[in-house]
Amino acid sequence: MAFFAFEHYIHMKFIFIFFPFLLLSQQPKKPDTVFCDCEKARTVQLKGNVKIGPTITPPNSGAVNEISELKQKTKFAFEKEHNSAWYKLVVSTDGFLVFDIIPTKVEDDYDFMLFKGVAKGFCDSLQKFRIKPIRACISRDKEEIKGLTGLSYKGKRELVKEGLGDAYAVPIEVKSGEVYYLVLDNVYKNGAGHTISFSFEEVVTIKGKAEDENKIPVKAEITITGPAGDTLKKIIADKNGNYDFEVALKRSLKYSINFYNDSNFIASKQITTKTNKDTLKNITTVLATLKKGTKYIVQNINFYPGQTTVLPGAYPSLKNLVKLMRKNERLKILVVGHVNGCTESPYVLDKLSKGRAITIKKFLEANSIDNGRIKTDGKGCLEMLYPFRLYDDEIPEWQQVLNRRVEIFITEM
């Protein structure tokens, strides 16, 4: 695929192949059905990240009322079932299971109970014996986080009783082949449905050192953010530039470690749970000293193919860039855009690359950085970090992403 125009080829290929489905995709998604009884529980296969919903409103407690404090003989049970939804979770991998229960209406109060099940006969056993949940959250103090509940490392307990309390219970370690039953209950009669996002997380240790180009330690502010730019953790490196912390990461997702110091240019590194664990304990990050005429590349300010829209993971670095320019009021920059692939006309590629630089300028302006401090330019495909070689059959996706970038030049300070 010699010098293929990946920026536009992928975009156009998507349109041509999937055009018959575009009209269908514009229709609102029909809400998933919920099943109010254990015997009819919806089966969910859990191997990686799985999302269920949004669902219809659970209409009632079903034909059989399986749950109550009396039946389970525990204070970590629903007082009674109101509007319930049952799920049978079939686990196909080992790991620590987490999930978020997301109400369609933030005013709703969803509680949950999780039981260790068996392949057959669990629901019948639940009726005959006082089987207690292994995880539960019956609390009602969920308003400030928009009604969310579930299993998370944010939790402190395995079981959370009724009344004011934590919104999350702690994760559970599961094994491939195991079966669990999850029941949700919305106490409000005129409520709405829900979405459940299942995933597997593991706690990893991240250690490293921040320094400048002369190996002088930098006391940096460090944040680790998710694919949507959400902050998971924030710490400060010590006076020697060293940092050491633990964080829970979901499988198959990319995370960014973002570095900031008032006198140095921002930096970012990407990691996943597949990153070698020894590597995560020995990270050296260079935060280059601010110098006029110097070029800086930020690893995660990248763009969608053929677009001037940044990927969600770019926002932590963009926010750090805003903070850097606010702190250094004399700092002026040139933002230069780049593209991935060379088969479009120079005019099209030049326009796209300049448009990417303008996107960054507009973001800075929207965050109170004077437009006189920002110039823009574009290099088209002339300076790709990973040029396509003749007869390449496949260009790694991560190389294509890094080609769709901007570079920052300091013009005055």
C-alpha cells in the first residue's frame, strides 16, 4: 500500500462500505429489555469491557419476589424489591471485576446485590435458602456523582448497608468459568432505565523520575488520565523528581501520565495494563527547559483521521499548555500541524494541517490566552514522524496516530 492516504482513505472506505447502514445508525437505539426475575436473568458474557444498555425502565419486581431483608436475613439486602433487573454474569477470564451502574435519570436510586452463582439451580436455591450477597450497595448517598454505583477501587467495603453511605463496594476477584448473579433495584416507581459498564481492573505501581534535558531533577505535577481525559490520580514529584504511586487501570484501554512544571515544557507518556510492569517502575521523563526557538512535541495531542478534531486524550495536555502560558505571560508560541499520508493534493493536506494548528489556537483563546501570543502553520505530510515506506502492507495504528499531531515552537519569552 505504497504511500496510501490513510487520513482520507480510512474515512472514505468507512463511508463506502457502511453507507447502507448510515441511515439505520441515525435512528435512536432501542432500549434493552430488562428481566425482573432471577429465572429469566439476562446472560452477560464477561471476558473484557462490556456495556449493557441503556435499558427500558424496570417495570416491577417480577412474578417472583426473590429479595428482602427477611429472606436473605441480612441488613445488606433490599428491604423489598421495587423495580428490579436481573443479570447472569458468565466469567471467561481471571481478574478483578468492576462495574458502573449508570442511571438514565440521575434522580433515580439504583441499589444492587451480587451473588456467587452456579451454572444451574441458583434461582431455585435462592428461594429455598438464605443466600447472602457477596457484594451489595444499598446506600442512597449517590447524588453528587449523578447516581452512579457499582464495584470500584474507590469503594471501601464489600457490603454497604441502607442509609447514607458509600456509592461503591470494592471489586471482586473472579476466575474463568465462574457464574454470578447481579440484581438491580430502583426504588422509584416512575424512574427510568440504566446502563451497566463491566470491565476488569488491576492495580499497578508506577515509579519514575522527572528531569530536564541536563538530567537536573524537576519537581513536577503529575496526573494520570483515562482515554476520555478523565483524571484518575494526581500527585507531586518530590524535590529529586521522584514519584511512586499505585493506580487501578482497566484492561485494553490507553492511559496518559501527564507532567507539568512552571519552568519546563509539558510532557506526556502513554501506558496500558500490557505495558511491562518493570518498565512502569522505571520511567524517566524529560521536561525540557523553556527556550526560545525550541521545538516541542507533545505525545498525546493527536487528531481523528481526516479531521481537525483532537482525540479526547489530548485534553489533559491542552489544559497543561493553558496553565503554562498563563504562568509565563511573555511566552509566545507557533503551533504547527501535521498529517498522516501524502496522496491527497498539497492544497488539501496543507489546509488540514493548518486547521489542526488553528484548533489548538482556538482552544487556548477559549481559555483566556491572548490570540496575539499564538501563531499557526501547517506542514502537510512533509514532516511525518513515521513516513510510509514503499510496499508497506500495513502501517501500525499507533504510528498513524502520532503522525496526526501538532508541534509547538517557542517564538518569544
